[in-house]
Amino acid sequence: MTKRALITGITGQDGAYLAEFLLAKGYEVHGIKRRASSFNTERIDHLYQDPHEQDRRLFLHYGDLTDATNLIRILQQVQPDEVYNLGAQSHVQVSFETPEYTANADGIGTLRLLEAIRILGLEQKTRFYQASTSELYGKVAESPQTERTPFHPRSPYGVAKLYAYWITVNYREAYGMYACNGILFNHESPIRGETFVTRKITRALARIHCGLQPCLFLGNLDARRDWGHARDYVEMQWMMLQQPTPEDYVIATGVQHSVRDFVERAAAELGLQLEWRGDGAEEHAVVARAPEGSQAAIGQRVVAIDPRYYRPAEVETLLGDATKAREQLGWVPRTGFDELVSEMMRHDLALAQRDLLVVGAGYRAQGTQD
Ligand code: NDP
Ligand code: GDR
């Protein structure tokens, strides 16, 4: 029997990798996409099948986590074996500006999905994955963080996800549902949203190298994260739903780097050597060495601080201990930090080179707003 999966957030980074992974496993994949005034399916366009094709295995439904009736109707139609709740307003800084919407989509949205499963009597059939996050730890109580580390979220996003975490646990305990939380640490890729710090760095440095942009503005360079590759992490989302009993798992690499490290490593990929000067809000990096052909000039100030990117409350450091996932799910992170940065940098260099051609032909290149 072909298994059927429903993915909320299929148009996002993880949704795209997960859809590809499940299709390769032979699943029929249904995804919820939001109505937008412009195309928002770029990440899954390579998987798209024309509705007139025979033996179609990818289906998209219009919907939103803030619309309960819509979710009930989609679940009733699809009758999924597995639901992956990846949909969310996922940007931490933006959540300070849209706290109520973030709570609605990320927190209550999770409740709506769980209730839809219950209302339709699918509790025994449908397995549920909740995209929980290392942001739950926030102001960390211990390091590294495990499934037993207490939570102290530091943003409206983290607080909304805290509700989603506990309501998932509660439905498991109250109704015997197969529902679990993947507490995933930061994971990135060439299709990471352009305003998350890693992608912002690789895009901007590639553009600086090509002469398309003079400088990259960042906030807290000292923030430390445990960065892995999204492609590796979605496999664990699936794995969590294939176990005999539902449990919650930390997924992380166990290696930590600062934002500054990420900048240096990404610049090195382009052959650029940076030199840091000043401190605090005055800290900046200039080019100390550049390869032939680079448009970045020696001495050019290419990284600077813009306090606009400081957060009202910051998560300074996160480092995961994924021992449980390693022992029970066979988790091994395949992609290390250097390889991750290198893959993202190569991808964004190719995009910048394409933009250079576009600009050379007299057209405007892609936006750089963050
Ligand atoms: P993205 O921001 O790339 O994708 C989020 C997805 O959610 C998009 O498809 C977006 O649609 C959709 N979405 C946003 N709001 C709604 C809504 N109201 N109703 C329905 N769909 C909505 O996130 P990622 O792929 O990086 O992350 C996937 C999930 O994992 C998120 O829940 C995130 O919070 C969580 N997470 C992510 C981590 C990471 O490091 N990437 C780490 C830990 C947890 P659209 O394309 O239209 O905007
Ligand atoms: P995060 O990711 O908040 O960890 O949430 P992000 O890449 O946005 O920030 C990481 C750290 O970098 C610092 N930083 C900046 N961040 C952004 N976006 N832009 C900047 O200019 C900048 N300068 C410094 C931040 O202050 C922060 O400390 C991500 C999201 O995917 C969440 O959905 C997910 O739950 C967590 O990862 C795990």
C-alpha cells in the first residue's frame, strides 16, 4: 500500500527536502501551500507534476494554519498516514514584530491540526510530526542541550513553539496519538530563506566578490549556533514517525560555531581573507587578501554592524547533544560545517554570476532586502 503524507510548509526549505525524500521513498505526498500574489513554489517546482499527468504522486492544496475549517477539509480529503507540521512563521526576529500572528500560526496552528485529526477520528491512523526547535532552550540552562534540558524561550517565536511542543505531548498522552517532537537545531542549505544569517552571509559575500554589492550588514557576530544540513535533518523527521513508540528527539551536529566564524569560512571559500577591526557596534571586517578577478578591493570594508539586527532578547549560544537520536534512530550527521558552507557558497556564487549577466544586460537583479 502506498503511504500518504501531508506536509504543511511544503514550500519552505525543509518542506522541499522532505517532499523530495518521501517521493523517493514511494509516498504519495500532499502539501499545503498558501495563496500569495506571486509564485511561492520555487523550491518544489522541480517536483511539480501537471494535474493532467497519470500516476501523479505530488498534490498541492491551498490552505493556511490559521484556518481550521480548511485544515479539517484537507485532512478529510487526504486521510494521511503521516502529517509533518513544518509550516510556521519561522523567523525569530520577525516574530518580535508579528507576535500575535506568530502565536496564531505556530502555536494555535499546531493545535488546529491535532484537533482536526481528532475530529475526523484519525487518531489511530495518522502519525504526527511537530517541527520543534532549539529556540525552546533560549537562555540555556546547561550545555550541551538534550531532551531533558529545561526550556526558556527568548522570543515570541520560541514561546509559540513552546505551546506547540507541549500540545503535541499532551495529545500523545491524552488521546494515545502517535505524535512526536523533533527538537531540531539550526539547519541550512542552498535553499535556506535569504534572511536567515547563513544564507544572508553567503549571498552577500558572493555579491560583494562579483561587485554587485559593497558591504554586508549584520547584528550579533558572537551568537553561536550548532549548524547542520537540512537534507540530513529531514530524514530524521521521517525516521521519528517509523518507530514503535512516539518519542521526542534532539537532532544536532554537536559542533558549534559563531556567526563570525561563518563569515570567515564563507569568505575563505571565495579566496577572500578578512581582517577584523574595532569592537562592539564599531566592529567591521576589511579585505586583507583577494584572489585575482575578485571585485572586492584590498582594504574595502565588506562586513559592518547594523544594530537594527540586534534582537530585543537574544539566544547567545546553542549546542545540541543528539545521543538519543544516534542510539535509537541511527542518526549520523553526514554534512560537516565546512562542507555546508562550501555548498551554500558555491550555489550563491553561481547566482551572483547570473545576476551579473542580468545587470550587464541592463536589467535589475534579484532584491537584496532583508
Ligand atoms: P521556512 O521558513 O523555510 O518555511 C516555512 C513554511 O511555512 C513555508 O512553506 C511557509 O509558506 C509556511 N507557512 C508560513 N506561515 C504559514 C501559515 N500561516 N500557514 C501555512 N503555512 C505557513 O522554514 P524551514 O523550512 O526552515 O523550517 C521548517 C519548520 O521547522 C518551521 O516550523 C520552523 O519553525 C522549524 N524549524 C526550523 C529550523 C531550521 O533551522 N530551519 C530549526 C528548528 C525548527 P510560504 O512559502 O508561503 O512562506
Ligand atoms: P535563528 O536563525 O534565530 O537561530 O532561528 P538566524 O539565522 O535568523 O539567526 C542566527 C543568529 O545569528 C544572529 N545574527 C543575525 N541573524 C539574522 N537573521 N540576520 C542578521 O543580520 C544577523 N546578524 C547576526 C542572530 O541574532 C542569531 O543569534 C533559526 C530559524 O530557522 C528558526 O525557525 C529555528 O527554529 C531556529 O533557527 C533553530
